Amino acid sequence: MVANKKARTNPPYELLYWPGIPGRGEFIRLAFEAAGVSYKDTANESEDGITEVTSLIDASSTGTSGNPPPFAPPALRIPGAGPNDTPLIIYQTPSILSYLGPKLSLAGSNEAEAQWILSHTLTALDLNNEAHDTHHPIAVSKYYEEQKEESLKKAQDFREARIPKFLGFFERVLKGNEEKGQGKYLVGDKLSYADTTLWNVLSGLLFAFPKEMEARKSDYKLLFGIFYDGVKEASGVKEYLASDRRKPFSMGVFRHYPELDRQ
Amino acid sequence: MVANKKARTNPPYELLYWPGIPGRGEFIRLAFEAAGVSYKDTANESEDGITEVTSLIDASSTGTSGNPPPFAPPALRIPGAGPNDTPLIIYQTPSILSYLGPKLSLAGSNEAEAQWILSHTLTALDLNNEAHDTHHPIAVSKYYEEQKEESLKKAQDFREARIPKFLGFFERVLKGNEEKGQGKYLVGDKLSYADTTLWNVLSGLLFAFPKEMEARKSDYKLLFGIFYDGVKEASGVKEYLASDRRKPFSMGVFRHYPELDRQ
């Protein structure tokens, strides 16, 4: 495992995800960056990298080198880590994070913490999915404009019921762990991939629903008073966010449609 | 760990989930039943068991005995497995399954298989969530009747685009693993919690969308020719399905609204 933050050559890990957007690949990027471990972001780093992503999810594939076909990006390829020194390919964001967590020292200090970190990560990703569904409540294959009427309804429920439910929950998690985590960490006394994952979802919500979030922020003292800025300033994360490797939110999971925000 | 199928006394594991419906608790039940490991299903086994579930997710809770508050059921309580011999409580279906998997010998034979099993489980649970959203596309807090118009649109896309996408994917996974799994197992050469999880989702789809599934079944030779009946007849699962511990699908995640099925 390359643990030198400066070493970005021969990365052992390869992220396969769509280029140009943060998307679900961002949760994997943030884990690597927070750990200072180098990785190859194939579709962003090479012209034809996207063909590697599309071939991986080809609708006729039954898998490669003994690996099953991924259902969708992101996927992680680790040369030599599969059976008989073949590349290992795993997919699904929470599965990739649970695999990387202990290897990147982002999965807590014991089995209980590791499990809570995975649980909170899944909850943050549920919030991520619900945010996506505000602009695609009927069909992912159709344009937003084709489901705008339903989006207005879905977004209202999301803003009024779901955002406070999720934010209230994470505030309570931080409170319950305050003695160890001091409001900076969801679990234990150090950064985990649950923290970087929740941070990215909050960051996306601030982009997509700026008025709603501004109106609610002060209800969550630990979440927005300590946690959010703490992760943003964390070693590795801070440098990453200032780099051109961090892609801006645009038309991916998080989209800023003013009509879906608080009026 | 109690490995005797007959021993249902002093179970080390306690499932905390809503009573009377399969729901998301069913994925956990099936894992225990397939492994022949006893567990306490609190809300189904005692009159006031449901208060244990509701107190666990109380909206003001910051957790108990050093555990974080669960966001929602199911949760798993394991006496003595937490820090300082306190009970360990974990939540989120995939997190509970990834914890139990190795302990119940349902997580494959090596790290790669364990990871694929978690990945496929997450994908099957995504399908489960999409099935739920066909009758609740706008708001979980509202009745189906209040979002029926949107449900008709969502269900059409689910039937025409999503069902074939997911079933086609799992057929390819079985095909890619056919040498080892013989169409019976998604990963490797023995039953895993990915198999029981996918099986329950398929079972739910057959209940909720009987016409759609009947029309499509023959497209998936391994999935419905071998896999589905194989899991249903597996040791432990078969006995469970014949018992009164298996609750019928009714008005939970999977619901049979004839108007949402193929016409």
C-alpha cells in the first residue's frame, strides 16, 4: 500500500467511473485522498479511459478474469488481488468503501466501529439517492423536464420531511459520540469513510438546495458548527478540494434547479 | 455460536424489526434460517416487543450502551459483543448481513468472494427499494392513494426498463459463475447471503407483479430454471418457508396492486 501522499506513480488502485462529474465515484476519491493513498482515476486521467468503464458494464458481459460483471460504476480494480493473481474487480460504493476502509485506516479501531461506519455510510448514501430522486422521481432514463411536475412534489417532501429527518439523525450520532469525536467524527476519535461520505452528501445538498439548507443549518450545531468544516479542512481532503481533481457539482446526482429549492 | 438447528433457546442474536411483515427484516431472518442459527425475533415473539423497536429509533435518542442510534429498523443486537461486554447494536440491512456473513458461513471462501457477495446483495437491495418506490414514488409518509397517478408512471418504467435490467444482470452473474455455482449460487460453490437476499426480492416481485414476471421468466433460464427453486429448497430455507415464522407479503415493501402490474 502506497502511504506516501506525494507518490502518485504506479497506484495499486484503479477507480473506474464516469469522467467529469463527482457522482458516486466521489465517495471513493475522497477516501483515497483523505488517506493520502494514490489511485488511478482512469476515465479522468486518459482520453479513452471511458471505454474501460463502458466495456466493464457491457450489457452482454458475464465478467472478466474470474470477476463478476459490475452492475454499474463505480468499480474498483486492484491488480493482483484476485484469485491466482488476477485483477480483483469490485463494485457498489458501500462494498468498495468497506473493502478499502481497513486498508486506508478509515474504518475505526475495532469491529464495532467498523460496522457502525459502514451503517452510517449506507444511511448517508440513502440520503444521496433520495436527493437524486428529487429530479428523477419517475424514470432515470427520462429527462428531468419530462418529470418536472412530479419532481416538484418529490422535492417538497424531500425538503420538508427527509432532509430534517436525516440531518437530525446525524446530529444525534455526533452528539452520542461527542466525548470521543468532539463533533468532528461520527464514530470513534478519528476520521473514517463515513465522515468523508456524509461530508460529500452535505456538500451536494448545499449546492442543490442552497436556500433550504441555509434556513436549516443553525438547527444542527455539531453538523454545521464543527463537523462540516472539520472534514473539509482534514489533511488530504483540504488539498484535494483545492486541486483540479475535485470536479464541481453540475448535472449529476446533485443538481441546482431553483424551482426545487425552498421558495 | 449456536449451530444446532434445533436449538432455539438462548439465541445470541436478536433481530429488532417491525412485526407481522417480511419487510427488510426478512433478509436477516433468511440468513439465520439458511445457516440454522437461532435468533430472537423480538417484535414477532413477544407482545410488547414492538416497544423495543420503537424505543430504539426514538427521534431524540443519541444511542444506548455506547452504540449509535439506528436510523431505522432492522437492527441487530448481540449481547456482550460491544465494547466492555455491552450489547453491540448495528443497523442497515447490508451492514448487518456483512457482519453476520462470515459468522454464519454465508460469505464465501475468500476476501474476493466476500466482497462480491456484499456487492450483489447491495444490488438486490437496490431492486428491492425500486420495487417499494413503485407504490411510493413521491413521499413515504403519504398513502399510496395520494400518489397513485405517479405510481402508475413509475411502475411502468420499473416493469419495462428496471426489471429486465436487474434480472438480466443477475442472469449474467449466474452465467459467469456457472462452472462453480451451476446456476445455483451467485458467487462460488455454496449458498451465500447474496443468494437468500436476491431470492427474497424475486419472491416479492412474483407476488407484486405476477403478470409481468410470468411474461418475463422464460428469458432468464438460470435465474428461474435453477436458482430460484434451488434457494427455496435449500436446507434451512425450505423448513423456514413452511413454518409460521415466514410472514406472507401484504402491504409492506412488496404490494400487489393489480393496476401497477402488466395489463
